[in-house]
Amino acid sequence: MIIVVFFIILQKFWMKMKNVYIETYGCQMNQADSGIVAKVLKENNFNLVSTDKQADVILINTCAVRDNAEKRIHNRVHDLQSLKKKKPYLQIGILGCMAERLKESLVKEDKVDIVAGPDSYRKIAELIDNATKQYKQKHDLKHFEQSIDVELSKEETYEDIIPIELNTDGISAFISIMRGCENFCSYCVVPYTRGRERSRSYQSIVEQAENLFLQGYKDITLLGQNVNSYIYEENGEKINFAKLIEKVAQVNPLLRVRFATSHPKDISEELIDTIAKYDNICKYIHLPVQSGSNRMLEKMNRKYTVEDYKQKIEMIRKKIPDCALSTDVIAGFCSETIEDHRATMDIMSWVGYDSAYMFKYSERPGTLAAKKFDDDVSEEEKIRRLNEIIDLQRELSLQSNRKDIGKTFEVLVEGMSKRDENKYFGRTSQNKVVIFDKQNTRKGDYIKVKIDDCTSATLFGSIC
Ligand code: SAH
Ligand code: SF4
Ligand code: F3S
């Protein structure tokens, strides 16, 4: 009897005290999600480690938005398989959007042990334990299914789980305010990998912001695929995104608040007014245009026209004259002509974006575009158009940065410059990176910096 009990305890110990390494790819939401996974693991007595070499379990939180994002993960898993030869008990798990998209094929083709979709993280400890049992059963393929959970939920927001801040600088943090997306832009896989849109309670968001501030964090970003459709209703009170961000801004004037991403069809005047009203809501809006051609926008199912988009920009410029703007652009979407491409360059120049994330179109299986439209712009032409867009944006960013020379900005000190240990870097409210001499400043300080010089990516200044 005593031996049996001892064996059970030993087995539990062996099963639970595993070292887990979490690797994160993809968007900021995945970074926030990895913090949730880490918290669930910690509560189940797993050890979190900071290198893959120390790990018994490697969890890779993945992105499926473009084909090259997925290729990178397949290659990484392939490399890890050779590590597995030396360390046969090593378990490999795929989390996130690729897990949701590819499901059991990851077990069959990539030979991973655990597959957990974005709404399955509460079960992550259980999934690892099941995979351990399977390992003991000598890789009997029939049992692999036990370690797959890709069920999407209509309600899950993980709002009661306070995430662990992984790879943190102690200054900036993300707060996930909602999950899923129901916009179904025709090129995009996210609605299929993340499921229905749902908002987290505003109380839990404000509480997380308060806790982060108490721990010394000074810059938080509220995250959602389309933050403008945040809506939380309780006791007849409706909290929309403008009201939510106001509540978060009121946590403390020394806490900077940012947000991403805004869909142009939903960004409201009320939100713009709220941003204008609070000094600590950053004067920076990421408003992805995707294309400057109305024909493309309709085909993309974006539900706005170039004219609507320009009106929104004009409203922002009028109400917040110092607001920085950034965008996402897709080059070479189905049937895009040279005229459509030029129209994209035109809107970019018209807005004069401060920065942009630029991509070439990548067909995603299962999306409307994959089912209905020909991916008919050649790879060569996509690359050519993308490069033109990148060159244009570099010029626009340089012009925008040059305008800042001679001006003074409030900068939040975020850390040491990568190139020079006598210098620090921080960001302006407009999300521009500034490099300056360290002097007597410390991480987390707000300082005034006068801009002396710039490149297209960085501002250089001196402390006033
Ligand atoms: N919810 C956000 C963006 C999420 S994905 C929004 O609507 O703006 C981030 C960006 O990836 C998108 O804005 C888009 O520019 C790009 N993207 C999405 N699907 C893509 C695809 N199939 N090929 C190329 N880029 C894509
Ligand atoms: Fe994708 Fe469109 Fe949703 Fe953004 S809004 S995540 S681009 S479907
Ligand atoms: Fe990628 Fe999923 Fe984010 S597809 S962009 S990780 S929501």
C-alpha cells in the first residue's frame, strides 16, 4: 500500500514538475495569450523556463495570417525534431491560430504532441499530461487525439486569469480586451482561427490596468482585432470602446494608454473626442486602409470606401492635430491592376502615414478570396509592388520625422539603446522611437526631449 501511494506521488511529481518553454510568433494578441498560458501552467505546478534547452515541453504560439508565417513554424518544428532525437521525452506543442487551422494534421504531418487552439488554454496542463501518458504508451497514434483541443468558444475571454508578463521590460504591457473577429475580410483567416467576437468585462480590464500600474508599468495597449466594436453590457449599462478607454485612462494620468486595431468602418467621433480629451491616451491611431482602390476594398469586404476613409482621417486631423497615423497595406490582392496599386500609393501619400506594415497578398485556404477569386497577380509583380510601397513609406516616414526636428516631446524612458549603452531609448505619445543620452534618467521616467536629428525609423534628441 505504502509503495503504491509513494509511486502515485512520484508519478504526479514527475508529470507535473516539467519545465516548459513558451515561444511566441504573430500578433500582440498572441503575446498576451502566451501570458495566459504561462499563468495556467504555473497554477498547475509547471516550471516556466527561459530557453528551449532547459525544456521538457516546448509550446509554440503560432500565427496563420500569411503562408510565410506558417512556413517558419513548420521549419522550427522540423528543427526541434532533431532535438527530440537526443531528448526523446521532449514534447512539442502548437498553440494559437495555426493549431486552429491545421488541427490534427500537425500531429500527423509535423509529429507534434500537443495541439491547442486559442480558446483551449485553460486545458493546457491537461493536454500536456495526456501527451505524457501517450508517450508512455510508446507513441500509439490512436491516443494522439487526446492531446488535441481546438474547440472554439462563444464566451471564453479568460477574464479571470491574470496573465504572467513574459519577456517584459517592466514598462509596456498588453491587455486583451476582446477576442475573435466577425468582419470576414475576404483575404483574412482570423475569423476562422479566432472565432466569434466577444468582449471582456470592463471591470476586469480596469483592474488589470490598475495592477499593472501598481507594478510599475507605464504604457499599456488595449488589444482586439477591431477594438471599436468592443461592447460590454451589465445592469442596463452599455460600455463601448470610447467609455472603456476613458475608464482605463482615469486609472492614473501617468499611465499611457494605447490601442490596436481600429477598423476604419467603426472608428467613432466619440472615440476621437475621448483621445483628444486625455493627455495620457496616446496620440497615435493605427487605422489599416489595406488598399486605396474602391474596387479592391469592396472585393476585400472592408465595408468602407476611400472617401469614407479620408473623411475619418480629416476628422482625426481636425480634432487631434498632433495625432500620428499608421496603416496596414496589402499589395497584389486578387485582380489588382496597376491603377489599383497606384491608388494605394496615392492614399498613402495623401494621408502621409508616419509608419506602415506592408504585406504581399498570401492566399489563405478557406477564406472567401481563396474560394471565389483567382490569385492572379504573379509573385514577381507582388514583390515589385510591395517594394514600391515600402520605398514610398520610407520617404513618408522620413518626411514625418523631419517635421519633428526642433520640437520638444514628452518621452517615456523604456530602456537602453541597442547600439550604444550610454544612450537610452523611449517613445513619444505618437509612438515614435527617440534615442538620447542617458544622463540621470531611469527607465519609467517621463522626460522632455528636443529632437535634433532623424532617420526614417528613429528620432535623435537631447534632454531639455
Ligand atoms: N484586425 C486587423 C488586422 C489583423 S491581421 C485589421 O483589420 O486591421 C494584420 C494585417 O495582416 C491585416 O491588416 C492585413 O493587412 C494583413 N493580412 C491579413 N490577411 C492577409 C493575407 N491573406 N495576405 C497578406 N496580408 C494579410
Ligand atoms: Fe482579419 Fe478583417 Fe478581422 Fe482584421 S477585421 S482580423 S483583417 S477579418
Ligand atoms: Fe496571426 Fe492569429 Fe494574430 S493569425 S495575426 S496570430 S490573430
